[in-house]
Amino acid sequence: MHWDPNILATVPEKIIRIANPFTFIAWFTIGVVILVAWDRTRLKILYAVKSLWVGFSILAMLWVIISSMGTSKDFVQVPEKALMQFFDYHNPATMTAMAVCLACCGGIVALAVMLARRPTGGEYSFYAGQGLLGALGLGALLAGAHFNGFDHWRENYIRAWTIARMGDYMINSVLISVGSVGLITLLSAMATYALTKLEFPGRDSMLYLFVASLAIPTQLILVPLFLMMRNWHVAALNFSFMDSRFGLIIIYAALSLPFTIFLLSGFFRSLPSELGEAAAIDGCGEFTTFSRIYFPLAAPGLTTAAIFNFIGIWNEYNFALVFITNPDLKTLPVGLYYLVVTQQYAAEWPALFAGIVILFVPTFLIFLILQRQIIAGLTLGSVKG
Amino acid sequence: MAQVLLEKITKIYPGGVKAVDAIDLHIADKEFIVLVGPSGCGKSTTLRMVAGLEEITDGTIRIGDRVVNSVPPKDRNIAMVFQNYALYPHMTVYKNMAFGLKLRKVPKNVIDQRVMEAAKILAIEHLLDRKPKALSGGQRQRVAVGRAIVREPAAFLFDEPLSNLDAKLRVTTRAELKRLHHRLKTTTIYVTHDQEEAMTLGDRIVIMKDGIIQQADTPLVTYQKPVNRFVAGFIGMPPMNFFDGLLKMVNGAMVFEEGKLEDAKVVTKRADEPQVAIGQVTLPGNGFTIPVPEQLRACLGAKVGKHVVLGIRPEHLSLTDHGGESINVKLNVVEPLGNDMDLYLETVLHPHVVARVEAHAGLEVSSQVKMFVDLKKIHFFEPGETGVNLSLVSEKPHAAA
């Protein structure tokens, strides 16, 4: 990071003086107040509170990221030191950068709402979150120029990736998440098609049964499932549910089906049945009607379902812990926990934080890239497509 | 190209609703037949059974020489155009039209040729790369028709294809469909609830009610010789006027007297009604009376003294005397239509009578006017919603119009 702080040193004293953390909060509050005054509805207040909440969680995340780049000593001696350095009262350059950033943040939020002619709830939260995140990220980069603690990020991440085996766990997590999400998407699309578009006796009760099974907490079936699966294996295929990536994929797929079918059923119902009839006359059988007509049309809904499932399975801990004991096959959340357990006395906090960042980055990226899709998918089926 | 034969076709929905009740219909090769009726009459169900989208409870359907009762839709060699077009939203116009052929593994150059030809006929060549979302209602409708004709099926099935178009477009598309049928000469079954559409399009029209065919004949015959009161009221716009009343003999001549049948009484004394023979039934009300024309007397002879319904089409009432009988009515509303105008009238007993007459200036609303009835074109029906047309019992043909 090459950035000359002397440029900021030329900023007049007055401006620097108003640039302290309290001023940042004031700036942000002003932004929020402008928003509320702009359109005095309860909804707007609600979203203002929501964006503050988003801001808090992002700050916590930021703290983890900063800590992952420092040394263990820094962290243990003064856990909040990283943040304190971030908000260095005595460094005018850092302070000015932060002031500018946070002011920007409030401004962006206010602007976003004013510019979007009719922001929906989802859009608003995302504008707010993005504004805050962008501003803080920019601030972190600027401030980073003066924070020597960041120098350790390389060794921390390398340690987490190799010695703590985060790299191996990442591969397992990717295989298991992608595999089960693919399986769930395919199976639930087919099941939902049958449950909403085909006519057969017991169809509705079957759908209700799926919906009803949403009420069963997965923790409840963990132990019985373990006892059932422990001794069950197919010798010919050398397959067992224990200590097997594929076994875990099947378990995840089975557990996610009710929710996914529930999510998709409303969406499939919104697709006109006439399309299926037209396809039947055009020459499609049941399966081609599904694969050529309804499956492509359901893509937005399927994507939403896939993202939700991916995030859930990526972070899943209980089943991964119980069904995988082989250290080579562990997933990231379980691996992260083992990192904590094994280093209880070694106190490798920065490496742990690096591990958390590794765990968190993929889902975060997916959310950033596909946020519009997710919001669109959630409201799909509610209006005529 | 093929004929379509429906024999005793019945559809009973789960729950016992009888949508179609043992109908027989013989649709000849190259014929354009229109099923018409109010909603819930079973016309769409009949069409969907022919398409194979609805299971047949009883009876047989033949397309060509083949019984297709248990043949899946894709193997029936038919093509269908839906009310909402049912175009595949994720495919371009070209792919929409080619889809059926592609599934049948028709060679690519043949598909291309047929799609281009159909696009040319329908003037949608410039739209082939667009998705349905980017088309107007009329264009979507053309694509839906195009998708049907590229298949070159044995029969076209249309399920209210024009009802989503605006009034003007509906009329032009109607004419185009007719032209298309003249060109392709494919057997066509067309469902609509609009009698005007039925009249203009069909070689024959089939009027249905409550799952039963009321009449199946050419448009002109259904208009001139409706078999019952329902058909008479359904075909023709504005609908036929119906008057409840009684047939009686006055001085030896058969007349119709309008009135409520609850008030009927038997003449017992000469003084009651001097012209009517003792023992006859009469109505004491003040409804109008018109003589029954000569050609109808023979077939109505048995109905003297009984409740009948007189039917007069609005266009057979006029303000000028062409040698008919007249009735006195009160003029309520005048609706000018350009060349013609509709008069909303009121008799003493009947508050809603419509007449369609030539445009006329100087009519005073709320005044009493004399309407002349074209006696050659009146009908008498049995009472009840589907009362039989008594005028048709006679072998003597109606005066041609």
C-alpha cells in the first residue's frame, strides 16, 4: 500500500478536529435522519434501524478481518487494539480518511433511497449495507497504510491454509456443498413438478406431508439417524454413510428436500399449466415437458433455492461433525472448530481468524454477486410471471 | 387431414359434475366447425377431450379412422391454439414454432422450410428471433397459430383464441383465420363463447348448453330455424325478444295473446269475452294480441289454449308498415349505431323489448310508438329455457329471408 499520508497532513486543522469517531456516528445519524424526514413512514424507520444492524454486523466482520492480519501478541494483549489502531485518534491521516468514508457512507445510503424512485425493502437494505460496507472497506484500506499489524496477514493465512489444513477442508466443503446442492436442485425440481403439475391421487396430502416435515428440527433426528446409518453399508460399492463425502451429500439432500419443495411449489404453481398442455400436444412426454419446458422456466426459483441451500450446507456443522470422523474428510466449519480445540494452549488467534475469513468469503461473494437474484427469487410466484 | 367423429362422448368430473353428456358429432374432413355456448356448457371440455388433455369418461373419439380414446395428445396428430397462446417464454418465436417438429425428429432443413413458410403466411418473418415477451397480443396470437400450422396436423383445435385481443384486432384476426382455413383446408374445431365469432367463422356451428348439443347446423339455419328457445336466444345480436302468452281462437282465427299464465281462466259466459268460444281459456290482462300467420296454424293447432312463447327478433320489428301486425309500445332508449339503431321498448307486460330498425331521426323518448311485426319471421316455442320451436314442426318451409 503506497499512499503518502503527507497529502492528508495538509488538510486544515479544523476539518481534522471534527473528524473523530463521534463525528462519524453523527454523520451517519444525520444521513438516517434525512432519510426518515424524506418520507416519514414507519417502514423507512424500520429500514434505517435495519441498516444500522447491518452496519454492526459488518463492523464485527471487519474486526475479524483486521485481527486475521495482525499478530497473536497484539490480539492477546489488547484484543480491541486492532480496532483501536483503526480508529487512531492521534493519526490525522487515518482519522480524516475514516471521516470521509463514514460521511460517504451516510451519504450513499441517503442518496440510494432518494435516487431509487420506489426502493423496495430488499433493495433498500442492500443499498444501505453496500454503502456501509464499501465505505468501511475503503476506510480500512486507507487506514491500513498506517497499521503495521497488517504486515502479518500473509503468514497467518498460509498457516491457516496449510498447517491448519483449511485448504483440504475447503476442497471437502466445495465437493460436498456443490454435490448436495446439485442433487437437491434436481430432485426437488422433479418432485415439485410432479406435486404441482401432475394429477394423481394423494398428491396434495403428499405435498402437505413434505411441508409438515419442515416442523421437525434436524437436531432431533441426528442421533437416531446416526444409529441407523452407523452399521449400514453397501459392501459391493464400498459405500457407507459414515466417513463418506457422498454419504453426507445424500443426507444433506434428504434433509433439504422439504424446505426446497416448499419454496419451489409456489413458484411452480405460478407457471401456467397451459404450457405443459401445449408441450404435450407438441410432442413432449412427461419427462420432456419437465426438462424442456418447466425446468428452464423454473430457473430463477431454482437458483434462489440453490443459493439458500448452498449457504446452509456450507456452514452446516452438526451432521458434518457426527458423520465425518476421518480428519481428511472434514468440512470447513468442523475443521475450524478443531483448529480452536487443538490450539487451545498455543493461542493462534490470527490463524483462527484467517480460517473464519476463508470460511466466510465464498458465501459472502455468492451473496454479493447474486443478491438481486435472491431477492427476485423470493418474490417470484407472488405476481403473474 | 381427417374427419373427427365423436360418439356418445361423456365427461363426468370427479365429484359427479357432468360436463359433457353423451354428445354425438360428426366433423367432416376440411370442415370448420365452431362449438359455441355460454360458459360451463362443456364446449372447452369437449375440445380438450379431442386434444387428449382431458380423459373421456365414456364414448369414443375417432380422428381419421383411428379410435384415439387412449392415445396420448402427442400421437393424435392434432395442433392446438390456446386462449393465452401458451408460447414457451424461454424460446424465440422460431424455436417456439420449430419445437414440435424438432421433437418429432424432422430434418433440420424441412423444419426451416416449414417455419419460414408459415412465418410468411402469417407475416411474422421479422419476429422470428424475438422472445414472446417482446411481442404484442396480436403477434403472439399469430405465433401460436404458426406453431400449429407448421405441424401440418390432421386437425386444428382452437380454444377461444381471440378472446384476449381487443375488439378491432379480433375482427381482423377472425377474417385472417377464415382465409387461412380456405388456404390450408385442414379440419378445424373452434371453441368460442361469442356467437358473432361462431356465425362468421363456422361452416357449421354447434350450440351447446349444459353438456348437450342443442343444434348443429350452418350459421344461417341456426339463425333462421333455431330448434329451441335457447338457440333462438343465443344466436343473433341483440337477442330475440320472448313473450309469454296464450294461443286462443278468436272468431275462428288463431291469435296469440300476451299475458301471465297465472291469470288464465276459462270462459264460462258469453258475456265474458264475446269473441271467444265458451270453454276456451283466455287471459284477462291487457297484453297485445297478434294473429298467428297462416303457415304456422297447422303446427300450432294442438297448442290452442296452452302456454306458448312468442319469439320476435329485434330486426323483425320495424317502425314502417310492410303489411304486418302492429303492437303498441313505449320507447325508452334509443341507441344509434350508424346505419341502424337499437330501440329499447316496453310493452305493458314486458319491460325489456329490443328492436333494431333503420336509423331514424325525430324519435321521442318516453313516447308511445307502433312497432310493426314481420309475421313471416316470428317463432313460437314451448315454455321453458330450452322449449322446442313449435314453428318447425310443420314440414312447410319458412319464408326464405
